[in-house]
Amino acid sequence: MIFQGEKWGKNTSFFPQLIYTPLPKFASVTHILILNISKMEASNLQMAVVPQSFLEEVMGKLESVESILQKKADEEINSEWVDSVTARKLLGVSHKTWQEYRNRRIIPFSQFGAKIYVKRADLRGFLERNYIKAR
């Protein structure tokens, strides 16, 4: 029996409540998947015994869902617009240097009246274009 707070097996990073562990070779079922939805008492712990092939298929699908969600989160962060003050802080440049970058059109920006916005992806691209590799 597994008690609340006890750790064992392989705990996935994206689904912390999902615990996977192999059983000894003499067991007829090769793996156990335990899903503990919250910190319940051991008597409320839900268990399912499944064949290894099914478990591997489920784990593969969970990993692909995790990958898709991570890519989506990265895309949303990169397409986010930030104001001029935030952009200067991210680049670590002075007000005058930031003005010069805009005047020379080094970094694309959008301007509404006096307010200036830049995409995070454009800031990252600027930094990558100016990256100097070690010898």
C-alpha cells in the first residue's frame, strides 16, 4: 500500500499526480499506474492495473500533449507585445540607445501616438542576430 506523501516510481513533470512504476519480473502484470487526484488518505487512492502496451500508449500520448502545450505556450509568449520601457529593460539598453535602434529600424515596432510596442520574438531575434560565438 502507498501512503500519502510517499514517492516511488517515475513521476512525470507535466502531470505530477501521475505515478508510473514497473513491477518485479515475477508479477503477471508488468506495470501499475496510480492516479492520486489530490492528497487523499490512502483508502481513497485510486489504482488501475493495465497491460504494459496500453500504458506505454497512454504515456506517449500524454508526452505529445505536453509537447504541444509547451509549444503553444512558447508561441504565445513570443507573439506577446511589450511596451518600450519593458523592451529597454529586456535588452538592457539606455533610453537614447533604444531611440537609436528605432530610428535606424533595427528592431521592428508599432507606434500609437507616443506609445511604442515591440514583439518579444523581435527582441529575441535581434539578440540572436547579434550573438557572438566563443572561439
